[in-house]
Amino acid sequence: MTNKPAAALIMAAVYALHQDIWYWRQARPLVFGVLPIGLFYHAAYTLATAVILSLLVRMLWPADVDEGTGARE
């Protein structure tokens, strides 16, 4: 059983978090002393998105695609 409404809600949340309006016009504070906060946020966001999309693919990928039912030779 797939939970498509939950997946759509997760994707909407990921999209909303991508719009980082809170660090839009400032480069301070610096993370690790050199990395502007906006750049650090996007790096962390990218890692989180990769994990979330990996989980969504595992949850929603159709099982019959991996069975190799098509004959290509």
C-alpha cells in the first residue's frame, strides 16, 4: 500500500523549506568561521532532500518495474 497523499505533503514541505526567506539578505553569521549561513542552509537542505527523495522512491516505486517483464534483446 502506498501513501501518496503523505508523499505529496512531504514534497510540499520540502518545497516550502527551499524558500529560505529568513537568510535572504545577510551573510552573517558564518558557519565554521568561513561559510555564509545561506550557503550552509542550502548544503544541509540538499543533503536532507536527497535522503527524503530516496525514502519516497522506496515507498512509491512500482514493484512491477523491477521484475523485468519487458523483453528487450
